[in-house]
Amino acid sequence: MSNVIQASNLTLAYDKGRKEIIKDANFSIKKGDFVFITGPSGSGKSTLLKSLYGQLKPSKGNLVVGGNDLAHISRGKLQELRTHMGIIFQDYKLVNEWNVSKNVVLPLMIRGYSNEIQETQARRLLKHVKLSDAGERYPLELSGGEQQRVGVARALSSNPVVILADEPTGNLDDYSSNVIWDLMENACQQLETTVLVVTHKIPTIFSLPYRHFIIESKGVYEVH
């Protein structure tokens, strides 16, 4: 099975390379892998995630995602690559002026899908995240857990090849947390979506086989 993500001697740094966060990391992730990334606060977990969707370029080494070398990728190619990714942020990043349905289908709007497809997908996904009645409401009318479930629905809307999630359940109640873990497990299991989750704590109830990477002392290490 081919690698979706391949890092070779990957170094990530800020301040024009002066402040190294991750150094000489080597790892590969295959299609359909579910990966948890843990480590102390400030160790570089979110920095690694940023590099995977091209917000931070490698300062040294190679990082290949979906066959694209992110050290040398063009803006157009990067935008195309991102259309195959679902990204879930801890602070939701919803558009407060748009209703919930429109937030969910933002990736489909960007890709030019018809209104009919957008409406069908919004209904299906809102049912999936147990928010069928929320389509005409606005993000600020929802609880934090409900907003995050909208964020997950948005990430799933374009059937992504890769889901990248940064502390997706960090501030949530147990019910919303369980809904989100179920959704990501289903995407991995049924669609062979590759899922990478940055988290402080791996959930105790988790049915899928998974891989576990720890970031510490600038290194990325797999726990077996």
C-alpha cells in the first residue's frame, strides 16, 4: 500500500530557520492509517500538522504528501492538494455570518459543486453529526460541542483523502467527543481515509487499530 505521507530528515523551524521545532524526523503514513500524535505542550505537534497542509514549509529535508513535495510546491498545486484534505481545528474556524449548512459545504463551494449537491451533502452530513435541525441556525447559536461537530461535518464534506485534526475534542463534553471519534473512525474504516489527530490524550474507548507517534526533544518517534 502506497504512502500518503513520507518525511525524510524533516526539519521544521521558525524565525528563518533559527528556531528548530522538529529536527531530522523520518516517518511514513499509509492510506487508511489512523495516527495519534502526542507530546508535551510546545513540543511541535501543531507545527507538524501545519507542515502537512503546507502552512509551514520544511527548512531542511523532504516532506511528500499525496505525491507532492511540500518544500517546493507551487501555490496552485498546494490549493489543489488542500481540496483533498479535511482540516479540523480546535477553535472551529466557522464563518459566523453563514448558517450551519453553508459552513458545512464550504469545501464544495470552493470546488464549484452545484447547489443541489451542496444541499444534499449538507443534509446528509448534519444528520451524520446528529445536528439535523441546525442547518438554518448560525454558529454562535450553538454550543462549543455542536460547533465542533459542524467543523467535522465540513471536514468530511468533500470525501477527503486525509483528515488532519488539531485537538478536536480538547474542550468538549463527553457526548460531542464520542460523536467526533465515531465519525473519524467511520471515515477511516469505511472510506480508507487517512486520519492524523494531535491530542493530549488518546481516547480510552477506541475500537480501530491505530498508530501512535510521540514528539519530544525535537524528534518524532513511533510507539510500538
